[in-house]
Amino acid sequence: MPRPALHLAVEIDGDGAHPAAWRRAAHSPGELLTPRRLARVAAVAENAGFTLVTLEDSILPPGAGDGSGPVGRIGAVERAAFVAASTSVLGVAPVVATTYAEPFHVSSQLASLDHVSAGRAGWVVGVEEDPAAARAWGRPVVEGADALAREARDGLRVVRDLWDSWEDDAVIRSVATSRYLDRSRLHAIDFTGETYSVKGPSIVPRPPQGRPVVLARAGLVPAGLADVALVGGATPAEAGGAAGAAGAPLAFVELEVALDTPGETARERIAHLERYSPWESGPDRLRYTGPAAGLVDLLTELGGHVDGVRLRPLVLDEDLAVLSRLVLPELFARRIAARPLPGTTLRTSLGLPRPLGRFTTDGAAALVREETR
């Protein structure tokens, strides 16, 4: 049987994946942190037909902080809420780190985002590896991959349980009886783990999607906790192998892209930016450099191995325009990818079921099956 259509995501933080991308941006540096700039990029992504956008974040400023580039950003959740209010079908997934952050606050922020967006919210689970983040939070340093994964695992479990702590029909809103909610349908989660102890319930009613879509790097959290695994791979086949091993319902491959533009080749554009700083990449991350037609072919091939891609354009203002004009229309014409439909949640767009709450009988049984896979 053919695979379902490839889901397309794009990272829109800053001016692009290259640390010096701001030098080629089609706006003045002062506009980077303005709502006008963010709304313009989100509109281009939505009109192009992307399923969702992601927004990087960290408690630490981007770049080296040496004055060579932008060193500030607006919080990803706040930017995501603005994008949600200024779009209609686009999924919005901010990066929120579990390291040092309180899961109760993370849960409330993301549940609120799902309400604001009418069910189009996602969450890219992040970690903070730099010890400077601990100093900024005033927390002891979390060191090592195992400790970071433990905080991510426990934080994600707390957040999911808090989303479920209000049953779907807990809110009554009855004027006749003067009752706003049924308190018997609110639940203390009573979570005790290696990192957190949280009682609950949440202060925000259950999100429209039940739980916003969770995206996490493959291997960071147990397979049953994430909806989408973000995988790497030096080739499409390697990406497919990583997707199969991830164990999540869906797998998206990370793909850096630099495209030929009408005035310059991708290699010329990269060479210009490399004069200021290198474009570093992980050893297992895919990178495409060249004409739009070649990227269409690569994405067509990836469609046989993974469920989606998260694109990281070299320079947003340049590469997003080429993606919109020459890449996505061809993928839609070939039926390799599909646009999200108006009125649908992000879960629906991705083909994911709405999860049952853990405090219902069926939901509790589903949770046991999920976490013992």
C-alpha cells in the first residue's frame, strides 16, 4: 500500500538556519523581533501549504553573544500564540525545554495555545545542555545525556497528565444552575518521579485536541510518549531506518536546505555567509544544496521512508520564496504532500487520533498499553 502524503513542517525562528542569515534578510535588522515580520513569514508558510511551523527557543540568547548577530528573541510560546491568531489552518509548534522549566507552567502554556489556536498546537520537546542555562534559572546544573533525558521524560509525563486532569465534559457553563464546572471531573495527577512531584490538577481545561501534538528527538523520551519522532540520517534510507526504530506513530526527518535563487546558486549564497561564520551540521542530519527540482526529487524519495520532514532553510526570506513557488506546488501536483484542510486540528491534519483522557476507564487502559510498548 502507498504511504500517506508527506507532512511538511518548516522552522521559522530568526532569519534562517545559518547563523549569519540575518545578513541576507529582506528586512532591516530592527524588524526581526516585530510582529509584522513574524506574521509575514507565517503567512507565506500557510499560503504555501505547510502543515505546521516550528519556533526554536532557549533561555539563552541565540548565537555566540559576541555582537556579530542577533542576540535576542521573543519567547517561542508567545510567538506561537501570535502566529495562531494570525493564521487559520497552519499548525504551530514552539520549542519548550523540559530542562529547568516547571512542567505545570509548560502544561498551562501549551494548553492555552491549543485553545487560542482552536486545536492547531504542537510542542517540540527541547533540552538545555549549556550550563549557563542553569545559572540563568538559578538551578543546579543538569549534566549528561541520561539526566537530560530523565528530566525530559518526567516533564513530558507530568505535562500530559495535567492535560488529562480535566475530563472533556468537566466544564458545564450552566446559567440555570449557576454551575461552571463539575468538580468531580477534575483530578489530582499525584505524580512522583525522579525529578518532579506534582499534585495538580491543571488550571486550564483540557485542550481541544485532548493533548497538543508532541514532537521529540528520537531517543530523548520513551517511544510511547511522543506523537512525532524527529529523526536524522545521512541518506533517505538511513532516515527510514531511524524512523522505524523510533517507535513513535509518526517520524519526521530533519532536513537543512539551501536552494538556487534567480540571482545566485545555493553554493554562492552559502559561500557568502561562510565568510562570517560556518554553517555547522550534525553528522547524521540531511542537507540539500541545489536547484528546486532536486529537492522535489529528494522529498519524493523521502516520502517512501518517513511520514514528514522539518525543513530548516538557509535564509528564510530567500529559500521560503523558492519553496513556495517551485517546490511545494510540485509536491502537491504529484500528490506527494497534501495541504492541511480548513477547520481541522493539527492531529487531524497529521492523521493522529484524539487521545482519551487517562482518568476515563478506556483512557487508563490505553495509557497502560502505550507506556508498555
